[in-house]
Amino acid sequence: MALKRQHESMSMFSMASMTDVIFLLLIFFMVTSTFVSPSALEVNLPQSSQTTSLKPTSRIYIDSLQHMWYTTADSLKESEPQPLPADELDAFLTQVKTESDPAHQFVAVHADQAVPYGKIVEVLDAGSRVGLKVVLATKPTQASIDRQAAQEEAQQPAPVQGLPQ
């Protein structure tokens, strides 16, 4: 008799708990997929042998389709890229000039290689009108990377012979 009851209880498997689990997974994936947003722009920078140690707090990105985006940074992290319509460029640069201290009153322009020179000049002219320094961002060439590594190595003190380290 006990064996028959055990067999009956196994044949009546409840699907309620599995349905709950599947429902929760569905909700989890639906919610987390809405939080995913593009945090990086694809900008193919031209190369340059010159580098600078300046760290701009505001950046303007111009992608290959000539769409402009901006980011601002505080001491902890950089903001997400926001669209920057061409007619709001002067207002954005004025805001950067008024809200930043004099040591950080410049903007870096990260323009894709495919962007026409005239579009970059528009941003440079807008910065000049506002009285803000505008620097062009480039990626370093391999020769400049090697030269910088050699300079850093030369600046390190040499170990003293005969002393344990």
C-alpha cells in the first residue's frame, strides 16, 4: 500500500515550480536587456608621433557619419556619450568654459579619419569663438610608443651594486 502511494505521488509531478523559475528567468533577461546601452563610439583616430600629457575633462567625438557626441568627466569617471547637435556646439563649449577651472579649459576632439577636414575646422572655429582651447586627439605611432617607453626606463634609478634588493 505504501509503495502504491509513493508511485502515485511521483506520477503527479508539479510543474508549478518549474514554471515559476522560467517566468523569473524571462523577467530577468527582459529587464537586464533594457539596461544595455552603447558606451563606446567607434572612432578610428589618425596616428601621430607627438603626444601630450593633458587629460581633458570634456571630449567631442565625430564618427565616420559626421555625427557629433560629447562626454564630460569628473574626478571619478567619464559620462556616457551624449548626442551633440551642430546647433548646440557653441552652447556646449560655453558651458565647458564657464564650469571648468582655468587649468582644464580645453576640449579634446576625437574625429574619425574619414571625417572631412571642414567638419573638424567647424569645431575648432567654435572653440576659438568661445575662447576655449581645442586639441585634436590622435593615436600614437609605434615609434612614439617605443620612444616614450625608453624615456620612462631612463628616468628610473639604477639599482646599486652589492646591496640586497
